[in-house]
Amino acid sequence: MKKLFIKTYGCQMNVYDSARMADLLAPIGYAPVEAPDGADMVILNTCHIREKAVDKVYSELGRLKEMKDARGGDMLIAVAGCVAQAEGQEIFSRAKGVDIVVGPQSYHRLPELIARAARGQGRALETDFPAQDKFDSLPDEAASRGPSAFLTVQEGCDKFCTFCVVPYTRGPEYSRPVAQIQAEARRMVAKGVREITLLGQNVNAYAGEAENGTTSLAGLIAHLSGIEGLDRIRYMTSHPRDMGDDLIAAHGELEKLMPFLHLPVQSGSDRILAAMNRQHTAEHYLKTVERIRAARPDIALSSDFIVGFPGESDKDFEDTLSLVRAVGYAQAFSFKYSPRPGTPAAANARQIPEDVKSARLEALQTLLTEQRTAFDRACEGKTIPVLFERKGRDGGQAVGRSPWLQGVHVDGAERFIGAIRSVRIEAARTNSLKGALCEKVMAH
């Protein structure tokens, strides 16, 4: 067997794609390893959302080139994902050691591209195939990777937010057929998966082919809920504009749909939301949150925020803080605006100074941390169901997830990895909960 090392940057969809690339290459003799040293092939599965992520890729390619040279060139280096799609031929110009550049809709072509490179037919560039070809060509999963797994059901984006490269790197929205998703989910469950997170750039825009036409994400979740042995379902990432009545209702009606929702808002200022082309207002977002909480009162909310978008005033930023205070988040991701070449916002002359962006980010993250801490502390003393996923750092310890996606560390629970057990929460830590096993076994 040849050794394959895959380094994944960015979102959960890239994690899913990396796993499927490993599955794809296993039949032609590649076995995954944990480090690039001694690997016969290295794949960098990249993210193009922020400038620093791209810089990290090129820095890593420089180190890999040195490693490859030390081995007399006996190593294949591939760049996959969104940087590959966005920069294409430029990668070959900037990183001389790269053999293959393959976009996120084309990785099913990897065996062919590897063969071309191995035969000395030159560098291979492939970025043109649509999402349907990719999913139609997926192999069966080689093995279970634990009790929780990602499953991509939708790709691409038609929203064209002015700060985002996804519509250009992942293409138009495409939804996989229900039957194809069900079959993959059943295979996962047969190999020990008990929780599936449905993925998409705009996952709640899902409109997949079903027996009687097309169905929404709510319909897909209802179909998957009937799979015996699948105990938990989650989804991300969502767009506020696509939170339909049926999906909101599903949060209160479908027992297997976990009480956690990642619903990015990006800003609390209507002026900035319009400049971002988000196609919703702060009031629309808050009313959507109100309706979701009415359907599922115990739901935990997460979001994404961008500070320092071009033209953002102190008042605009205060509007974001006001929205955060009104919602109360269990967790969130926040970033300084990073211009991406080719996007409309990058050409905006009203760029915000870095020191202002940094100060705003610090203020926002302080508030978000306070809210996350309060949410976690409210769990102290409660008994909750935990799905144990992996070993902890201490002997006999296991780490699992609560229904609200919190990490939970429990001593003496290693034997329950892959199972759901009732846990009493003893303390909230910085980024996780500490609990103790209870005798009662809970189903969810």
C-alpha cells in the first residue's frame, strides 16, 4: 500500500470531501497516514473564504516542496478544494512542487489524474465537472469513522453575497436526490454511525428529487428519520432566507432532529446586510428566531459574524451587538472582514482599518463568550443524553456531544464510545462540559 496524507482546511464539507477522497483512492492502493513524512501522496483540501487560509496553503506547499526534493521528487502533491478552483493554473506558477490541481466538484477524477501524473504526462488541472458527476461517482464508504458523520446533501450557492467566493468556487446550487442520500445514510448506519450532520453551502435551500417530485430539507429529514439505528440528525449551514415553515415546524415535530441550529446572520445592521446582499433584514432574522424558539423552546442557536465590512460605521457595529444581545447565542463564529479577489466587496473603496476591525472583533467576541459561558453553566446539574464519540485524554475517559453540540468529557465512559448514555453535568469548562455517568440509559 502507498501512503496517503490529506490535510483539510475550512468547513465541514471539506472534511466530508477529504474522507471521500480517501475512500476513492483506497482501491488503487493508497492507505491514509497521520503525517506527510514518508507519504507517497499529499493532498491539501483547501478553503478560499479568508486570505489567511490561502496564505497557509502556499506556506504548506513550500514545506512540502522541500520534503519532495529531499526524496528526489518521489511524492505526488495535489491541491484540492476551493483554492484549487479559484486559482487553478496560478498554483502551478507559485508552487513548483504541485502535480495536480483539482476543484471541489472534480475530485472523483483523482485516480485518472494520478495515473496521468505517474506516467509523466505533465501536471494535471481539473476544475470543470459539475456536482452531479461528482456525487454520481462516489464510492461506497471504506469504513466507519466513528458514531458521528457528515453527509453532503447540497452544494453550491446562488445567493452571491458580496464578500463570498463560494458561488465562484463551488458553482450553482445542486441538491442530491433523496434516494441517493438515504442509501448513503443507511450504509453509514450499518457501519456504526448514529448521528449524521447534513451539509450544504445553503443546506436549507435543499430541493432534491423524490418519488413524487421534489422535497425540501424538512422532507429529507423526515425521510431519514425513518432509518432504524440513526438516532440524531443535524444540518448546516443555513441561510435565514430559506427557513421555511415546514423546516421550522420540523424542529418541534421530528424527535431525531437535534435542538441546535447554526443560522448565520453576519451583521445586525440593515445597511450592511444590504451591502452584503444578504437578502434579509435584522428584523426578519429576529422574527425567524422567535418562530424557531416557539417551535422548539430548548433550541441552541449559533451564528457567523463578519466585523469591519467595507463602510461599517460605529452605529452599524452597535446594531450587531444589539442583535447578539437580543438573540443570546450558545456559540458563534466571528471574523474580521477579509477581501477576496473577484468579489464585489473587495473593490469597495471604504475598507476599514485593521486596528478598527481588531477592536470590534474583540468587543464582539467578549459578548459572544459571555453568552456561551452562560448557556453552558445553565446545563450544570442537569441530566442529558450524550453520544460518546472518542477517547479522552485521561485513561478511561470518553468525549461525546450533547444534543446542543457541546463537548462533554466523562471519566470511566470509554466502553460506551458509539453509544448514547445519560450524563449528569457537573461543571461547565471553558469550551466543554464535565459530567458523570448515570445509571439510566436514554435513547436521545
